[in-house]
Amino acid sequence: MKLYVNLFCHDIAQQLRFYQALLGLDEATHSRSPIYCALATSSFQFGFHAPTAYDLLNLSGRAPAVGASGDVTAYATFMLESAAAVSEATARVPALGGRVIKGPYATYYGEWQAVLCDPEDHVFRLSTGELPPGVAAPALQLPR
């Protein structure tokens, strides 16, 4: 199975450049069109739809107002190879036009993770299945 995840974006070229610079992924040039572009690996494709795709997908009633970003209803998590890779990529996000929301930090399930926004305010995470040396997973603390 191969997973494709797509974001609706105002500027698909800018989004492609942001994620390509952040993650070092290749463009799926065979998928490029005037309203779509994507990055790909052998197991997934991460794509960017222009606003006109709302109409093509019969979703025009769900499109946000021009210039507005929508509520967070889903997000991508990019699993990187190491805690150092998560920390290094997180440090590059502001220079690429994104924003750091949280992180990097140790999760209760033993991952090193950061929560971020891209230039169009889409939320995504960078994570890895290892913690930096000397960092322990905290206990899960649920709201009361």
C-alpha cells in the first residue's frame, strides 16, 4: 500500500519548496499540474492542491474564506531517522517561513517530537522513535 496525503494550499509552489527544503524529498514531477504538485518517496506522496481543486472534488462548500486558514482537523507526521534530525529540521522551520508550536520534546510514548506550522499555517509534526541520550519519556498526564 502507498499513502497519499494532500493539503489544500493558496500557493502550491511555496508549499512544495518549504517541505522540500525541510525534508529533502524529491518532487513527484509526473503528478505536477497547474493546480497540483507533490513530494514523494517509494511509500508515500505528500501533495498540494490549489484552491480550485475544492470545486473539482465537489468540496466548494467546505473551502475556507480567501486568505483564511481552516481549523486543524488532521495533520501529517513525518518520521525522521533520529532525534538529532528532528531537532535540526525544527530549527530550520522559521527560516523557511514556518512556525514552531511545540518542541522538540519527549512524548510519553518515547518519541522525540516537534509540532510545527508550514507557511500557510497547516499543522504537522516531525518525530522519531528514539529519545536523545539522557532524556526519558515523561509519564502521561491527563487533564482533570
